[in-house]
Amino acid sequence: MAVKALSVQQPWAHLITIGAKDIENRSRRTTYRGPIAIHASLRADRDARVPTEQGRAALRTAGDLAFGAIIAVAQLTDSHQCPGKRTCSPWAVPGMWHWRLSEIRALPEPIACTGALGLWTIPPGVQAALADQLGDAEAEAPGDGPDDGAGDGPADPLRSVYAERAALIAYLAGQHPAVIVENDLSAPDMALIYLDTPAGQLSWHLHPHDLHLFDHVARVTAPAGPVWDGHSTDEKYRRLRRLVNGSAGSARHDRPSSPGGP
């Protein structure tokens, strides 16, 4: 299922990501409600005037801001206009449509991506990278995660992305030696799968909802099992590309270019 995104100029995108800004001002309303990715545009708003001291203080210590990348996910819960000059938030601009954002989660690393106007659909490759980061950071908050099909509410589109990713990993685990490690200290609520491929070690966190896909994979309890070789997420996908392209012959001699987790 497709994941929607919204491109926002800096510094507003950063202020949304840190939870300071709860309203995105737009010239049009939207009927969409649900998960949304926050994309930092390539351009900055040079005339930005931050209305709260909290926001101004956050920008003073923000460091380099990301541009041209997805940096967070959130829930788009409302789209309304406020009557007269009264506004619903310090961030709301009178006369504009106020898109309310909640449940904001910053990504561990920005995901480079070309944006678009209005609400747009994230390309499949970027959706996979987004699912990987959210899965590694903890795919859902306890008691407030995507619907697993057992309830009556609508399914979260990101849950579909996680499930699709898990199915592809399960296939790879049937083609290469693989081990699932449970109760790892880095993510005690999620299992870790390690694959030993001609391109090198690959690893992912697995959501509990998806473990039924891995009945064919051996399981051990930490500290038993493989040792993570230090590959970053970027290095993992470089190895995967080499594996798919059939150019993994010398990949085992490659070293990770930067530190990072599975």
C-alpha cells in the first residue's frame, strides 16, 4: 500500500520533526487522514519567522539541517480553517488551511528523495528504506502501533510496507544461511535475522507480526548466534545490490564505510 509524503521547506520541516510545530499551513484543505512522511524540500524559507521561543531555541542548537530527504513520519489528523483572526496553534497562519500533525517520529537517518507539490506517493525503493529505518528504530510504539488485522480499524499503510519487506527477507533466508537471534540487547522486543551471503552479512530487525514467515529459519537466544560485523544500513543495501547483480565475488573483502546498526 502506498505511503503519502508532504514536502516542507526548512526550517519548518525540522521544527515538525522535533515535535515543536504541530500545524502545517497550506492553501488548500485535504481529506486525507493517516500516516504521512515529512520530506525536507531542497529550498529553504529564507523569510521564516518562528513564532515560539521553544522553536527559536531549537534552531539555535540544530546544526546542519537536512534538505531533499525524508526526515520523519507523523499522523495527519485534521485539516481546518480557524474563524476570524483566532488560531488553533501559535504555528497556525490566519486564512490558511491548518493541517494538524501528531505522533511525530524522527528517522534515525535522512532518506534522500525527490519531493513534489501537495501530497505525493513515496517511490517503492524509498518506502523500503523507510520501513527498514522504522523497523530498526522500533516499528511501532507499544499499545499504539499499526493495526495487525485483528481489530476493526483501518490498517496503517506502513504496516503493509513492513510485511512486504519481511516477505522478501524470508525469501532471501531460504536462499542463504540464516539465523534469527531473539532477546538481543539492542532490541529486546524484536528478533534479529542475520544472513550469510556471498556479498557479506545482511541483517534486519523483524516485527513480531511477521515472524510466522520465518518458520524455516533456525532460532537462537542472545548472546548465542552470529556477531554483527559492523555494517551500516547503507553498506547493507550496497551488499544487497551486489548480490542481486551477481557481482558479489569480491564483496567479502569490503569493509563497512561507516558505523551503524543492523
